[in-house]
Amino acid sequence: MLSPRLTNIAASTSIPALLTDIDLKLMELANDLYNNVVFSLNRQINSVAINDLLNYKRILRYKYCNSDYASPFTVEMIASRVKLLNYK
């Protein structure tokens, strides 16, 4: 898959690192959901966090290709929300 590289994003934030963090958290939540179904564990799964992480992942992908996408929201603002969701 081709992934463009931008040079005008601040060096302190890394969109690929944020995407990796989102993927890891989604993998963890999906594993918990799978174990709930297979082993009937009846554990609480935060579906709102899953939807939010998927939305932030989409926004970050678009922002990685076009830095003007969703310009009122900076990568730092999105990164702070992603970090909060990772610990929910």
C-alpha cells in the first residue's frame, strides 16, 4: 500500500506512531470481544471507544495525506484524545 509522506508536520508528533497505538488498542478490544463471545465471559466492552478510535484513525489517515484536512484540529489535539482512549 502506498503511503505519502508529509514534511510540514511538527516533528514532536508522529501520525504513524499514533496509528500504531490505535491499531494496538483496537486489537486488544477486539480480542476481548472475541473472548466474550467464544467463552461467554460476560465482560463489559466499551463499544464507544471502539467507534471513537476508528473515527480518529480515519481522520489521522486523511490528515497524513493532506495536512489541511480538518484544519481546526491539530495532530496534537487528536493525539491527546487518542492517548485518553488508550487508557479507558
